[in-house]
Amino acid sequence: MKFSRIRFISLALVLMGGWLPLAAQSEVIFEEDFDDLDDWTSSRYTDKTYQAVWFGDLLPGEWDSHYQAGYYDPPSAHDSLEILAKNSDKARGSIGKSAVNWREHHINNNYPNEWKSNSALGIYLDKFGDGFEQLYVEFWISFDQNWTSSQASSKVFRVFSWDEVGEFWQGFQGGAQGPVLFWDYAFSENYGVRNKLAFRGGPHGENYTMTDDDVGGLPRGLNGLGDLSANFTDDLKGATSEGDAVMYDILSGSPLQSSGTISHQQIFGPHGTWTKLAFFVKMNSSPGVQDGVFRQWINDNLVIESDKVKWVGENPENKMVKWNVVAIGGNDYWINGGYSNSEQREEWYAIDDIVISTEELASGAAQKGSAPNPPVSVTIK
């Protein structure tokens, strides 16, 4: 784990085989590669669902809170979140450690639509400053060799503003969070792998449900409530300020087809592939003003953006808030897996090499339309 209150780094990007130095410098406020952290799991020191350093719980490194849930327990199953030296095969480069999140398949006929497991881990950024008007977050993700392409959704990343009073993980109208951006891994048996995003408003506890108009400028796929389930074909059209986004098939290196369903491996590659995800959020200038910013990159390709987000809506006290929490992992919704409860079916995804900055670092932030990823013919480490 590495972090600093003020750490300026020079940026460079590789384009067409050469280095292009950038004049801009950015403040990196937190970095995490997990390698130097002591071994830790969700239930290593306590079996509490909601854990936090302010309760005296022991969290890994500079991380501040964890939320765990699940049906299956060690030793017959895994904790929902593991940071362990023995999992080096699940770390980027197969060296060191990573955050390994285990999703469970469980059938509960009384609650068929419930979320099955939870592995959320969050860091409170006010230790590095008094909140932030804007944040850029990047991380790398890899998936289980036996990852199932079945109807499922897992919360993988979120950035939000917390009121420092209510429960750290409580959203919803009247809760302690807002605004919030979620990114979920999602797969639909009918529509393939999805780019699933959820936008929630603020200030804390107010305007939590956003309309499509509040997140203006995004492509088709919005459900009317600020939720986006976009495909990687025609929903890329007009998704950036410069027009169509371009995504490349990781298996072939060619641009993705313009229609049809996209498989998990076309976006995230075969087992052993690490995919870089990056997000940028900027608060709107004042309550109700629709000039907030959102951007997302996959492997440094700008996939979607909007500069018309009303993160903080009108409110009686005219309050504005700042971003102060980044979290990885979360709850999992997994159906139609074809497994029985007696199998205690689990599958993992791993997160590694997290960077949080006040400025955009993705190469696509400096120059859009970067070179495509090479085709994948062998396992990538």
C-alpha cells in the first residue's frame, strides 16, 4: 500500500509505439497495490457485517470500512473478501496480493430477487483533504477462470459523498450518501455483457433518485431513474463529446461489431487478462446546475462521458458537498447459474493497483482515440 497527502507525478502515455510526455501534473492522493498489507479477510478479526475503524475494527492498510454478507462461510467456503499472500496467482503479474472478491450462487425461494453476497471495502478520503470537487479513480480487474456467463450483476466500484454522521454504506433517500456513482459488472443472457452504471444525487439524503435528464448527454440504455445498462455496440454511438466511442475486441484487436451481443471475453479477455477501468467525476458548480462531469475509460479508451450531470440538486439549505469516499466490491445478484445450494458455488474477481487522483490520468484523457489493444492469443499476466 502506498499513499500520500500530496504527491505530484509527471504523466506519459504510449501512443503508436512511442512516448508522448505530458506537461500536466496531477495530484495522486492514494495508491494501493495490496502487496505490503498484512493478510486480511472479511471475518479474520470479526464476523460483524458492518465494520469500520471508528468502531475499533481492524481494516487493511488505510481502508476505513467493510461490509460483508453471504450464505457460505469458511472453512468450507471463502470469505467474501480476501487479501492474502496465498492468492498471488490472483494478483496482477501473479506477484504479491490483490483484493479478491467472491460472489456466491444461492437459491432462496422466499426471496428470489435478493442480493446474495457482499464484499464492499471503502476508504474515507477526508484524511487526505477536506473532500474533493473532482476525483479520478483507476484500477485493474481480472476474473475467475470458471467465471460464469449467466444472469448476474455485481457492484464493483463506487465513489460518493458521505455525511460523516449516518451509516457509511447507507444510500437511499434520507440516507447518509449522495451523490453516488456505481459501476457494476453485469451480464444478461439475452443481451450479453453490459456497461452498467447507476447515478444517485445529493446532497446527502436528498434528491437521491435521479432522472435521465439529470444525467443528460448519455446514450440509450437509461431506465428513467438514472440507471444505465448500455451495450458495447450501438450504445457507443454518440457516447463522447467527439462522437462515437470506440471499443476493441480484446480477442482480435479489431473494433467491436456495431450490433449484436458482446461476450464477457471480448471485453475482459480470457482468464489471466487484466482490464484497466477508470472513472472521473466532477461536482456541478452549484445546486441544480447541470454542469457536473462524468467520464469512463476501459483500457484507456474513452467509452462514455457527460458534462451535463446534476450531481447535487436544488435543496432548501442550498447545500453543496464534495466527493470523499471511494469503494471497491459490493453486493452480488446472481441467478440462473444452474447450481444447487449444496455445491456452495463461488466465483471470484480480483482488483489490483488502484490509483486515486484529483486529475485525469487515463491516456484517453490526454488524447482520444488511442491505439487499439493488441489481439490476445495467449494468457495475459
